Amino acid sequence: MIPYGKQSISEEDIEAVVRILRSDFLTQGPAVPAFEQAVSEYCGARFAVAVNSATSALHIAYLSLNLGPGDELWTSPITFVATANAALYCGAKVRFLDVEPDSGNLSVENLGIRLRENRSRGLSLPKIVVPVHLGGLSCDMERVHALSLEYGFSVVEDASHAIGGRYQSTPVGSCRFSNITIFSFHPVKVMTTGEGGMAVTNDLTLAKRMNLLRSHGITRDPAEMTTSPEGGWYYQQIALGFNYRMTDMQAALGLSQLERIDEFVGRRNYLADRYDRLLANLPVGLPARRDDTLSAFHLYAIRIDEKTGKDRRYVFEALRDLGIGVQVHYIPVYMQPYYYELSEAAGELPEAGQYYKATISLPLFHSLSEDMQDRVIAALTGVLK
Ligand SMILES: *Cc1c(COP(=O)(O)O)cnc(C)c1O
């Protein structure tokens, strides 16, 4: 089976992890701050906080922006459940908004309409809006940012798919148009630390809060304490935090992977362009492209045209039977039983429902060869005939 995604681990990656295993610190050593600095420099954001998953990064990002009971977080339903779950951890409500039909990204136009509508009716406005850069393609962040100034909400970019991507010639994660951006380093994503995530920001206060929350709310900085330290052993817990720390093994792997990030994204774009060319005559919608936006191409998701008379389930199962490990990203979160009564989604969102019905992710990863890709294309062509 050709999988839809797969990590790329080099000998250098392995050696970097082994060096940590032979060193003094397996966790809370020098590799984590080194990895944080490397990611913040790569993205052009001032601060970075490494954690044990993107889910944890979302949680501490939302908390540091004071999301709590009585608040609403608005996001796209075409995402992994973690984007929404982290808001529920904070006791907030989630409202799902409809998406763009071609990209599956949050529709900024629709966001504008919902905001205007709620303001004019005196209904609640979001505390945080979370654009998800689906498949690695950045949302139109400049327009989201303009709305955030008008309506007073914070913006967290869920860039779990998008490290190495660009928007307006700037790396995703620069936080030019957001308060915080988060990344995932799960093995299927663009680069990996096994499990792992990161939050980047230009705001020192938010960075400090996230730092505190990732490790029990404990500080060793005298300036943050309520009294002067009682001695060298002294620390204070000044907030309720968690153990969301990344290990040094993970950070060393991340540092080593980050050296190849542009190669990873370059290879993914090369294969995506090749898919675009070779699928051009099939009755499928190709992944959306946007001016001045470089997708990191975590996913290559096509949409099966209704005119084929073949539904997505048929295509999915036929391709799996042929050894092509296709996948679906994502079941709209409001369709999950746990969310039936919790979310503020006013029933079905038509574009999200339509996107879900048609979409299928084809294999795309660093070591996918052109031969393997040709097999995927031949299989798909046969199945759609
Ligand atoms: C993978 C993913 C997450 C969660 O990432 P973890 O590192 O597995 O916690 C969150 N949001 C999106 C869009 C994702 O794809």
C-alpha cells in the first residue's frame, strides 16, 4: 500500500537523537531552546514555545488569550478535531463557519457576514478566530486581520499543515496578521518530532504565559514571583499549568528536520505540480492555488466531480483495493456525535458538507517517487472511467 503520508528520516536525524540519548539531558536540556530559536528565526516570529503536541499548543495559545467559559471561538469545521477540542478544554463554546468551496479553508467572506450579522442583532462575537491552513495553503490572513481590528477578536493560526509555506512572500508563522501561530510535528505532517508542536508569537506577554502553562504554571524567574526567592531551590507556582513539555530527543529530531524544511516543501510542491499536470484532464477538482501564497502541501486533496457518477466512497474503496492509501480530510467536526449539541453550528454548513462529500487526499510525501505517483494516477484514471 502506498500511504497518503509518511515521514522522512535521515541518518543525520538518527544521529542527532542518539547524541541526546548519550548526553546529560533527555528533557529540559539545551535542545529545546535551540529548536525554539531555530523555528522562530525560520518563521520570522520573535518567540517560540515548544510543546508535546499541536493540541497542547492550541490549548495554551487559547488560554494565554484568556479564552474561558462564556466565550466563543470561531473556526472552520474542515479540520482535525483538536482545533475545536482545545476550545472546549477552556470551557468555551465553538462555532463553525462555512468554508471556501475550492480550498476548504475558512471563508473570510462568510466570516465577515456572520460578524456583521451578530453585531447588528446584538449577538455574541468571537473572542478568538482560528483559520486553519488546510493542506498547507494559508488562509487570506490580511483580511482576517482587518476583521479582527474591526470586531476586536484575537487570531490563532492553526498551521499544523503549513510550516514551510508562505503568504505574501512571508513565511507562515511570521504572525504578521495573527497573535499566535501553531505547528504540528506529528509524523504525517510536513516535518516531525514524533509527537510535538510549537506556538510562535511576536508578543512577549503571550510567550511568557505559554511558557508558564506548558510546565505547571511554575516560574523560577524572581521578577514573576510574589515574594523574593527563599534560596537557590526556590520556585513558585503562579498559574495552573500542565506538563506539556517537549523532550530533548524530540527537539533534536526537530532541529535536524528543520534543516531540510525547504527541501521537504520543495519536493512536495514539485510532486503537487506534477499531479496538477497529469490530472488536468480528469473530472476532478484540483487543490486550490492562491496568488503570492506557497502551500506547504501537507495534503494533495482532489474533489471528485459529481458528473463522474461515481461517489467518493466508491472511488476511495476502489483505490484502496488497488493499493493506493488514500484518506479523507476531514469529516466536518460538527458531524461528530460529541459535537451534536455542543457546537454553535446552525445545522449543516452547505459548502463544508459539499467539500466533505467530494474530497479525497492522494499520496504525497517526500519519498514518493515519480513511478509511485504514476501508479496513483493510473489507478485513479482507471477508477474514474
Ligand atoms: C494534526 C493536527 C492537529 C493536532 O496535531 P497534534 O500534534 O497531533 O496534536 C491540529 N490541527 C490540525 C489541523 C491538524 O492537522
